Amino acid sequence: MFTIALVAGVICGVIIFAYFIAIDQLRAAGANGGVLAHAPRATFLKQLETFLRPVSRMPAGTALQIRTKLSQAGNPVGLTPSGFQSVRYSSAALMAVVGLALGLVLPIGMPLFLEVPLAGAVFAIAGFLLPGLWLEQRIGQRRRQIQRSLAEATDLLTLVVESGMSLDEGLLSITERFHNALGDEIGKVLREIRLGRPRMAALEHMADTAGVPDLHHLVESIVQSDQMGVPIARLLRVQATEMRRRQRQGAQERAAQASSRMVFPMVGCIFPVLWIVLLGPAIIQVIKSLHS
């Protein structure tokens, strides 16, 4: 009965959703003189954002915080703060339905009127938190990409500047060479410069948004060099050498920690198998001798 009711509810929801979409199209046709405009179809996320707009409103401070995190994650799939909030609510609703179904199908010894709402609430909370965890994972992945590419990009920028080209041309060469998170961030800086934003302000905004310490130190050094009139090529060479040294030091530290990290997999996975292989035949022989 529950399955039949769930399927009927989903079908009714789809019919109602299609009904409202048809009403919107008819209104648009009436506004255009009875002709439907052949506008490009909105993506599913945009439609979801429009559908959940009344419940996805949030304070300006929260929206700014989410926008900053989306920018740090590289604006995945073109999400806006309200769109991300709509994804949160949709995920929570979907997981709540899953929790209610599991609460009915898998009893755990609690009364049914307590177990079903509790399972639905727990799954709804998990569904609400999952998009945030996914966003944090994207931010961490993007920061690691920037960190891995920064030393090589600094070397390229140093070579370009030492050859007599400007800093903007050096940044442009980075975007042409690196098709990853660092190239995207430098591309944003160049677009902001073309729109009239001061170069150093755009670089500082990139460093603050990216959240990578080495990139922040590099931008600070470039800003100080511009303010004090120090040749930027020499400063970039020093920064590139320092980044290589820090990368080498970090690799050595990770290599030193590898032996201690391998202890737990060896003790938990390898040693039991070795003991079974080595002592298994002897144990079988002892059991046979006891039975005989």
C-alpha cells in the first residue's frame, strides 16, 4: 500500500508541475500576442531555482557567504546562492522520502509512529548537509589544483617578465598554458582588468577568494614590488625558488610520514592474511589429529 501511495503521489506531483509549466507558457504566449517565444530552454537547475524561489530566500549576509564559497569552488554548473539553496531543499525532501520508506520497511525495534518520523528527519538533515559537503570538497580540490600549479606558473611568469614583456602578458600566458583552476582564476583577473578594475586590486581579490597561502604571499609580494618600485622579475625569481623549496620540503615530510601511515593497513589487512596462510595448514593438521 505504501508503494502504491508513493507512486501515486509522484505521478500527481509530476502532473501538477507540468500544469504550472503549461500555465506559464500560455501566459508568455499571451504576452507575446499569442505566439510562443522560441527562447533557449532553461536548465533543470534554473527551473528548480525558479520553482523553489519563494522558499529559497535568505538574508543578504548568508547569500554573500554562499556566493563566496561558490566562487571558491569555481561556480560549479553555474549555481547561484538561491539555486544552491534550492538544491539543498530538494535534496532534503528527497532524502526525507527515502528515510520514511526505510523507516517503514526496516523496523529497528522502536514503535512505528516514532521510527518513521525519526528516520525521515535524520535523512532530511543528511540531505540538507550533503550539498554543503560536496561544495567544501570542490573548494578543497580547487585549492589543491592551484597549489600544485603555482610554482610552475610562477616560473613561466618569471620567464615572460624577464624577457621584457608586461605583467599582463605574463598572466595571459598562464591562462593559455594552464587549463585548470589557476588558469580560471587568472582569467577572471584579466577580465576584471579589462572592465576597468585596477590590476593590483584584482590580484588581491583573487588571492583573498582562492584561499591558497602561497598565492596570497605571491600577490602580496607583487603588490609591494609595485608600490616600492622594485623590479618585479627579480622578486618573481625569488618567489619561484621559495615555492620550489617549500614543495620539496612538503614532499619530504609526506615521505617521512608514509612509513607510519602504512602500519595500520599492514596490521589490519596484511598480517591476518599472512597468519591464515602460514598457520592454516598447521591448524587443520592439529584438528585432524584431535578427531582421530
